[in-house]
Amino acid sequence: MSKIAFLFPGQGAQAVGMCRELDQELPAVKDLFDRAAEVLGIDLRKLCLEGPAEALEATDVSQPAIFVASLAALESLKATSPDVVAACQGAAGLSLGEYTALTFAGALDFEAGLEVVRRRGQAMQAASLASPSGMVSVLGLDEAKVDELCARVAPHGRIWKANMLGPGNIVVSGDAEALGHVEPIAQELGAMKVVRLAVAGAFHTPLMKPADEQLAEVLNRVEVRAPRIPVYSNVDASPHDDPGAIREILVTQVLQGVRWDESMRRMIADGFDTFYEIGPGRVLTGLLKRIDRKTPCTNVPAR
């Protein structure tokens, strides 16, 4: 028997038009958007289906939008392959996607999860506006070389490793001034490509303060339960079942790097051999292929 795990995408996966077909076909998806409108006080359905792109890409909108779109994609899998959903024994999500994974696993109710995600997006957007910053993807360097890169860039501004996504795929975050010096040094060290990411700020670094404190306040007001299946954390690549520990880890995640590569390797070592990426985009499918080519990952799109 296969050991199935679900993966949920993070910010950047959004696209205008996501969920258009699902919203027409599945009453459960219509219900998700109706409930989201009550929680958020905005027409998230219209933003997902019609845009405009600049509104959908704002951190405080894109995070709840991807959360809902991923759960909409999950509803499509429930409709077509309920046996797969019932057989799922573990989950993980990239950054924001960890909240979707926890909601699927029963640790958070939909409304509570959506409210936390909204406040998280608002807090991260505010922290981003407080200081010019951003994120840059560095392809083709191992972690030791990226450490050297950060050390050489550091005289120009604050910079950290933010996302360890897979072999030769690491994202650095930091001050805008520092990021301006990344490409020439990265190329000197042998990087194949350097790409500036279309995000508002230096996520998963100390520059996100005080977003962590604001998130902690929200998390303390909502019920968090023990997940019914293991959900592997971005912070330490391990599952947790204590609600207090889950709260603390979600707060820590705002300021610390995402250990996605390690999380996937840990899940594979724990016996997971069949993965599904559920939600908009195909980023996680591509990352898993680079981490372990033999492990299959099926994409369940938010079409």
C-alpha cells in the first residue's frame, strides 16, 4: 500500500482565474467562497476569478486567496477520488501552505485558519512597507556557497537564507540594498541563475518583526487542536501534535528560514512514497522531482 501525503503551496502560486471551473462545478467550492466573504469582508471569489492581478498579488490578499483556492482544489479531489483523501496519512505546506495543511488535518477550522492567514498577511505586508526589502532566488549553489554569498554581501546590508527549497535552490531575503549586490557575487561563486522574486518584503527573516508578535496574538485567540495526521513543520522539518507547540512554531516561521528540502527528505524517510500537490501552481511538484526523482507527485490544480 502507498503511503500518501498532501502538499499545499505558498505565496506566489496565485493567478487570476484560479478556481473559475471549480466554482461553477462544485457547490462545496461556492460555499468556501461564501464563507470566506463573511470572514474577510471582501469578495475573494471575484478577486480570484477576475483580478486585477495587482490586487490579488498583495500579500494581505494573496495569502487568504491561496489558502481558499488550495482547499477548493482539495474539494475537487474529494469529489473525484475520495479514497485518496481518506487514505492520506501526512501533510506539509510551503510557508503559508502550512496553515492549509493544518486546516486539512483538523488542527484549525476553516474560519479560524482563514482569519489567522488574513492577519498574517496584513502583518507581513505592514512589516514589508516599513523597510525596503525583498527576496532573491539563487540557483546552482549549495548551502555552503550561499552562506559564503551572504557573508560577502553582508557589508552592504542585512541578508539571510530564507527558503532552503532543494538541491541548488535557495532563496535569500534581506535589505533592498544588500539584494542589489547578490547577483554579481553569486555569479562569481558559480550560480547558474539569480532571480528577484515578486514579493513585498524579506519574508522568513527578522525584518518581519513585529509581524510575529501580531500573529501570536491572533493565534492565541483561536482554537488549535492536535492534527489528526502528522503535519511537517517548515521550521524544524518535524510533525507536532501539541497545540501550544504548533502555535509557537507558526510564530517562529515568520522570522526563520523554510526547511522544505529537509521536510521532504524527512517525509520520504518516514515512508511517504506518494505525494499530491493540492492548489494553484506546480512549484512543489517540481521541487520534489529535484529532491527525489523516484517519488511521484500528482498535481491537483485550482482550475
